[in-house]
Amino acid sequence: MTEASVVSTGRPSFADLFAAHYAAMVRLAGLLGADDPEDIAQEAFARLHQKMGRLREADAAVPYLRAIVCNLTRNRVRHLRLARLRRSEAGEPAVTQHSGEQAFLVAERHRDLLAAVDRLPRRQREALVLRYWLELSEREIADAMGVTPGSVKTHTSRALGALGRSLQESSDD
């Protein structure tokens, strides 16, 4: 961030926030299962831009972005699930699309782990990604997910247990 943009208002400029966090928000959306992580990140920044002047704290922008990305991804995944269900009820073949980043990760010898993470329930997957990829605190995860810190602990614990069982089963095959 440029010193002038932070010094004049005490807050980083929108352009500086975008430059510093856009790629991370795209990766977050992709890891949470979005088929269009770039669109999710762009929409999150558009919403941040609208609310920028109303944020109470200077450091609230990035947690707000994370929460928006989580919510938009959740909504998008829900929409895609319903669309696939409607297509299958209509007798149309299922179409699976993956982002370029997801394909790259799969190609990087993470197939078993990513498959196991993908099979997790949505909330468990979100908790793991926010905790171990973004290294957020339980409070920050709770804020991003819109749940209590206790729920974060529960989702994380259950997700780790399910991942362990899934990876053990795949290594036994």
C-alpha cells in the first residue's frame, strides 16, 4: 500500500486493498468450491467499494471481504447444486467444471486430499480453508462464516476427523 493513501485517511485506499488482496480472495473462493472464483472476488470487491465509506474500523475491510467471499461462494454452490438437480430431473447429462486453479492444484499431487476436502459438508470445508489456508483465528473464522467460535471448533474438529478417515480409506485401496 502506498504511504500517502494510508496516511491521509488512516485507511488503505480501495486500489491498494484490491492490489494486495484480490488474488487471495480468488484463491479463497476457488478453495471453497466456486466454479467462478474470479467473478466471486470481483463481486466481493464491488460490494466492499459500495460500503467502503461506512466501515467503522480501518482494518475491517479484509475481514468484510472474506465474509462476502464465503457468502457469495456458499450461494453460488447452492445455486449450482439446484441447477444440476433440475437438469438431472429433466434427463440432461451432468456437466462438471473446475477453475484453472483447482485443476492446477489437482495436478500437483493433491488429488486425494482435495477430493476428501471436496466431500466435506460446506461448513466444515469453509472452516478448514479459513483456518489452515488463511491461518485465521477462531474469532475471525466465526465472523467470516457468521457463526460462533464454538461452532468453528466443532466444524474444524469434525472436518479433520472426516478427512483422516477419508485419507486412510484411500490409502488402504
